[in-house]
Amino acid sequence: MQHADHLWVGEYEDAEIAAMAEFAVADAILSLASERVGQREARFLQVKKLRGSAFHSGQHAYRLTPDGLRLFPRLADAPIGQDYAMGGTRISSGISALDDMLADGYWPGASTLVAGPSGSGKTLMGLHFVMNGASQGQPGVIATLQENPTQLQRVLAGFGWSLSEPNVEVMYRSPVDIYIDEWVYDLMDTVERIKARRVLVDSLADLRMSAADEIRFREFTYSLVQRFSRQGVSVLMTSEIPRLFGAEHISQSAVSPLADNIVLLGYQRERDAIGRTITVIKTRASRHDPTVRKFVIGSQGIVLDELLPAAEDAHKSGGGLASVPSP
């Protein structure tokens, strides 16, 4: 007897799967659904049943394209059964004084979270990181949801950098028209294609808007950081803090525990101006200098200045970070 594969298509509710005969005899059951994410509709595929075989559980996003259905399997990073080698030579942040605060830079494959209020220099710190690597022959990706390539080129030109650098690639996506599933796979493909060693993600707040929920966002962030770590790819992520002075927490999303390094940028009230400050909050498996430093932004980018007075003195003078928040 000749065998043939059959595909049945119908419109059903989830409750009908347990009650109707066709679901009992089917070897595989695939469910298609859509969810509202902001002003958009996100489509998801879920394997409900696959007789005699294991399958990847959960919701897998997909998009309908002129070439058909494009599927993005859920990026859940499972534990691996063996150790993997990590580089032993530290890499520069692109800012020599910050390297000193970090005990001679970052470990390769480490993830760094740079948090601070609007305009404090988060993006510029990420550009230092990528452009420094490019100058040493380490390809880098600027995955931005902030500036489009034209705007970004104008920013870079002000510091003597250029997007024409052969070791740098920009992956720009509009924050109002992205899906986190598609974005993650596009980033991983770009990193693999150019053999990138450094990645800037600017910013996490915009990326969070594209996720259906907080758990999904955290799952994708964790999985992406872990995969890049195993590949020796260093990631710097920016996150905006809503308060201008006196940050109470590092990130509105629970991503700070995922980062190997946390750098906090802030503002310091001065007599007739507002100055910028930087503090290294955390470095995993390494010592660091936790002092609060002033910095300025000039033609050379970020340049660290003097140490600030002790916390109690700064508090008396009416400004600065009176205390360092915990991650």
C-alpha cells in the first residue's frame, strides 16, 4: 500500500484540540496564532504535538514575506555539557583611563551594560568600543535602534571616525517596526558573516519595546549574550536611566545580572554647569576601581577627568551620586 503525507488545515480554538477526533489521530499538530504587540500584530507558530519525536517547545515567531514564511525559532540557550575556551588577553574599552578602572580592560567575550540618563554619553562609549576594535583589525557591528546611518555618520565624523572603516558594519532597524525574534537572528547572521569580535547594542529600551513581554525579552537577551560569549564575541549594551540625578536602579528590565560588567554614567551638579560622571559598578571575575570620576566629551571623544570628592562631601555640595545603586 502506497503511503502519502497529508496536511489538514482548519480554524480551531485551543480547547478543541483535546476534544476533536482529528487531533487524536494526527501525528503532528502545529498551531498558528497572532498577538498584539503595541500597534503591531506578531505571528507565532507552536508545535502542540509531534508523535515519536522531540521538538522545540514554546512560541516561535514568523513573518510572511514575498518568499513565503520566514520562521525564527525561539532562542532559548540550553546548558552545554562541556567547557569552552575563553581568551586570556584583555581588550581595550577604547578609553585608556576607563581600562585602568576595569583592571586593564574587558575580558574577551564579556558582556558590558552601560547605563545612564539621556545625553550622558552611552552611545559614544559604545562607539569607542567598536571603533577601537576596528582599528586593531577586530570587526565590529553597531546594532542601532537610535540613529540611522546618516545620523550616525554625522556623530562619528565629529570624533574623527567614519562608517567607511572596513571593519565596521551598521545594522540599523527602526524601533517602531522591528520584531525581537527577527532582529536577534539578523544580528547573529551579521556577526557570523563579517566574523565580528565586538558588538554594540544601542539600546535595550528600544529592543524591549519589540518584545511581547518581559520574560521573552530577558530570555532573548540571556541567550544572545551566552552564545556570543562562547564565540568570544564581546557585547556592549546601552540602557537609559529615567532619572537625571541620583539613579535608583541600573535598568528597568532585569538584565543587569546578565552583564559581566556594569558601567554607570551620570550627571554632577556644579556651581554654574552640569558635569558628567562615570563609575564602574561591577566586573565579573575581576577587580575594578569603584571611584566616581568626572569626564568630558571633546574632539577625542570621552576623556576622564579628576576624581570627585567623597560621597558625603558631594552630598553637602548639592550634587552627584550620593550613593552607588546596586544592580
